[in-house]
Amino acid sequence: MHGDLELLPARVWSAAPGTGPAALAGELLCRVRAELPAVGELGEREQVLVSAWLTGLRSARTRRAYAGDVAAWLGWLTERDTGALAAGRVHVDLWAAIQLDAGAAASSVRRRLSALSSFYRYCAAHDLIGRVPTGGVARPVVDPDYTATVGLDRDQARALVAAADADTGAQALRTAAVVRLLLHNACAWMRPAPPTSPTWARTPATGCCG
């Protein structure tokens, strides 16, 4: 049985008030293009397909990230004369490998693969593909102890304490206490491990404890 998306026309003109697949597709595209202009740069059939998928994602942040990821993927496929629904696992494996070879962060590639997986699961649910091409693809390993977040330096920490102390509201004492507690715990966590610890070689003294 064909999925609902097969009823949408391959070529969608400017929507006019009415009913039927063309009007539905036009309404769908107008909504998604307004939020995510990158979708409007895709081919017309891809715009309808991607818009239908994105509309089902409830998080605006996820929609923004996934829209960019899938748009880049579809552009990559176009360069290789491959349609969105014709891609196989070999395409996904090669795409991920090329990104990693180019220096992309493992966490970024994992997110992009998650976007593709979500997109193709949606397509499979509508009977547009027989097999999800991301199935079985190995995800890059991300070090759970690594973070790119930069901590406060000494001056910034002192400025934060001063701002808390300057608070004259009803919660002033609580604010000052919470800020000091947070800074104390952060410094304790960032303090270098003893030389006998296996993390000694990779735990630098940084931030407000440097």
C-alpha cells in the first residue's frame, strides 16, 4: 500500500485556498519554509517529503538542526546522481566516513546520522522505502568525559560573586550562597587528580582553579 505522501504531487505550485493534495502540500511548504528557509532550496519533491517529516518533530531546536543535516545529505546525494529514496547503507557509510576524515567532530556526525535515521524511519513508515539505509551503520564513539564547554576564569568568577552580593532582592542571601556553592563545586571537580589516578595525564588545571 502506498503511503499518504505518494498522494502529494511531485510538482507543487503556489497554494490557493481549496482542498486536495496540492492545497495540503502548499500549506505544508509555506509553514516549514517560513521557519526553515533551507528547506526551500531543495528540489520540489524533496521539499514536500522533508517538510512532512519535520512537521512531526515537536522540538524547534531539533527541527533546525535536523533540517540542516538532511539538506546537506540530500545535496551530497544530488552530487552523486542519487535520489533521497534510492540511497542505501553504502551511501550512509561513505558519507559518514568522508565527514570524519575531514575532521568533523564525532558528536556532530552522530547527530547527523540520528537526523538521517529519523528521516528514513519516517519514509519507511509511509511505505516509501523498503529498508532504512541507516540501519546497522556504526555511530562514531564519543568520549563521555569530554566537553567543549569553557569554564569561567578567575575574573569572571569574581564578577559573578560580586553581582550576587550586589543583589538587594528578597532572595539576595540565597542567591549569594548558591553562586558560591556552584563555584566551589565546579572548582573541586576541575582540580587535577592525584598522580596515581589514570586521569592525571589528561586532567589539566583550568578555569577558576587554574
